[in-house]
Amino acid sequence: MSIIVPFSFAAFLYLIIALQVAMGFPPLYTKVRGLADDEMKMILPYIFALMLIMVVATIVREVFVVGGVVSAWAGWRLRNSVQARTDGPLNWLLTPLTIGAFNRWPMLAFDAWTLGVVALTGAFVFMGR
């Protein structure tokens, strides 16, 4: 049970950050006013499932890991929708040093931002112990 709780919190954090980056914050990819209707319809069932899982997890703690799996899955689907919607990061990220990496891996900025914030938050949590 000790590894389950950090995994679930990391997955929830990944989902939250993926939602922010998918909407254009921070401005790494094409900025939109919000998620498109088809993207929101794709993610909305997972959000409702997470709410139900959190209610059940208050009674049965083992269900908490299912919330982490659902969060990771929804975050991955958001990443795929950003990849399908854009051709890569915005022009200000493309310098002669990085253009080759972004041509090869167009989702590098998304992955570095989302996974980097999750890792940084985890490092701060474990440093405080």
C-alpha cells in the first residue's frame, strides 16, 4: 500500500497539469479558449469516474489506486489530443539548439513540463519527510 498512494497522487497531479497544458497554459502549444467539445466529451466520463472513485475511496482505501490509473489514462488521452491538434510547440520554443529535438519528438515540451512538475513536486514532498 505504500507505493500505491504516491502513484495515485502523482497520476492525479499529471492529469491536472495535462489539462492546463492542453488548454494552452503555459503557452507551449496552440492556445485555445478551452478544450474543444469533442476533447471534453472524451475526458468527461473519466472525470465523473474519478469523482465516484474518490467517494468510494473514503470507505475502501484500496480503491484509491484505481483513481490513479484512471487519472493516468485520462492524462495520456489529453496528451494524444494535443498531439493530434497541433504540429508541435509554438515558435518561441524553437531555437537552433532545440529545433532538431522538437522535429523528432513534437511532444517533448508537453512531456517535460507535465512529468517535470510531477517529479519536482514529488521531490519536495519526500525532502520534507
